[in-house]
Amino acid sequence: HVAVLLWVDDFVLMYEQEQTAEVFLARLRRRFNIPTVGALSHFLGMDIQYKPESRQMYLSQEHTTDVLLERARMQDCNPAQTPCPPGTVFTKQDCPTTVSLRTTEYASLIALANYLACWTRPDIAFIVNKLCKFMSNPGDAHWQLLKHLLRYLNGTKRKGLLFDFAQPASVAGLHGYCDSSHADCPDTRHSTLAYVFRLDNAVLSWYSKLHTYVTSCTNHSEYAALFAAAKEAQWLVYLFQDLKLASEITPIPIYVDSSGVVSMVFNPVDHKSNKHVQIAHHFSRELTEQRVITPQRLPSAENIADALTKPLAAPAFNAVVPKLVNTFQN
């Protein structure tokens, strides 16, 4: 097998046998000028370390974090324990009546923080998504929250994605977590939805975003979160099939902390409490019947997607974050 990851004019070549890769590159060089730089160590601003013999790989963005802190003139700030203070409410009421002169600076810093959140730092995905909503007119409260995030990054700049297949996993194989924070936006009353997918101990994908419409109750918003996770699970199935991986990954367990959601999937009784639910959200029920996914309940304290839906206090956050990001031990 040979796999090629392309991003504009950068590419990563993965192969099982070196001879196969050499033949592949030789054919490409008949038409294109393709330089090679040897073993993979950097890609799209990410630092990559790996130990094939111990089945470990580590992706981090320490340099990008340093650039972000330098731009904000906060290289020497005191670290914070969490990316967002517990109990924080994000609202347009904190925006000034006139556009601030520092809007461009705020947008620049948030854009770089979003780069971290999308590539190697799922632990900051929640607050970055919230702060992005005020890029056009941030207020003092939003600036203070951004500085709090930067203080957290200063203390955790070496954290990243650790793909460790040498250690036994608490949950083996491909599995996901989903969660929601019902009506947590005071301006629109929309809910925040989130999911995280892992392969053994390795985090593969994550999502944290405000929903596009109002959900009527907690169960409705949790069901919408399962719908979002089910779509990602179906895409991951297609990806694994394209890579021709031999292992069987379905049905994919998706853990939720709502008994009502599990009941709606496995006992689809139509009554007034769920007749308003959009048809699209029943997609997760269909995938369950096809044995692509299998929703399962677990306690909220064990749901790692919880950190992507709300600002947790330090004890709860510190219990969850090792399942999202870690440091690499050389």
C-alpha cells in the first residue's frame, strides 16, 4: 500500500515497503519536479515526532503557540489551569456600541488560535469557537477571555495529539463521544454541540459548534449532537474503506450521557415529546439499524466531549484533558 496526503503543494508519502515508494516517486518524476526531504518532521506548521518501533507518533504546534503569544505580547504571562473560566457566558451584550480600533488585532489572534484548535488542540476548541463569534466587534470581556486562553496556552504549549498504540486502550477500536449544552447562547438560545472520535487512545477528529436553530429541550439538543456524530462516523467508515484497512470497525460505539437519546434510537415510539424533531436527526437511528453505529450511555464525568460544550472547572477539566491532548516523552 502507498498513501499520499496532499495539501496544495505539500504532500506526505506513507508506504509499507520502501521499494514501492521509490517506484511510485520515479513515475511521478517523469512529469513533475518532486523534491524529497527525507523523514517526516514538519508539515503545515506542525512538528511531528514518531517512534515506529514503539508505535507512537506526536503532533504539536509549539512554535505556532510561541508566535501567537509573541503577537499578543504575552510571552511571559502566568499560566492558567483551564482555557476558559467556569461559568463564563458569551454574549453580544458585552460588545461595544462602536467598533473598536483593536478589532483587527483581535481577529488576527483568534485566527491563529483557531489554527491550533483545528489541528492539534481539541482542548481549546470550545472557547475558540465562542470567541470567533465576536471577531467583528469584540468587547473588553472578550479580550479578557482571549487573554485567559493565551495564559492557558503558555502553560501547555508542548501539548498536542499523541498517537500511542503501545499502551492498552480503555476502549479499543474506533469509538466516539458526543454531548451538548442546551440553549447556552443567551442571544439566540441555540445549543452547543460537540463530538470526539478516537481510535484506541488516539484522537482522530473533533467538533464544537453552536447549532443552527433552537432545540426545544435537553433531550432534543443531545439527539442533534448524536446526529452530528453519526455523520462523522459514516465519513470515517468511508475513509477506512478507502485506506483498505483490514480491521472491522463497525458498529462504532458512540457514547452519550443521556438515557433519553438512547431510548429515542432503540425505542422509536412517536409521541408528542419528539414529534417535532427534524427528520434529518433520525439519521442516527438508521445508522444504528444498519449497525454502522451503536449509541451507548455513560456517566457525564466520563464523557470527554463535555470539555467541548462548556467551560469546566479545573478538577473536571483536568480529568478529561489527558484523553484529548498530551505531551511526548522522548
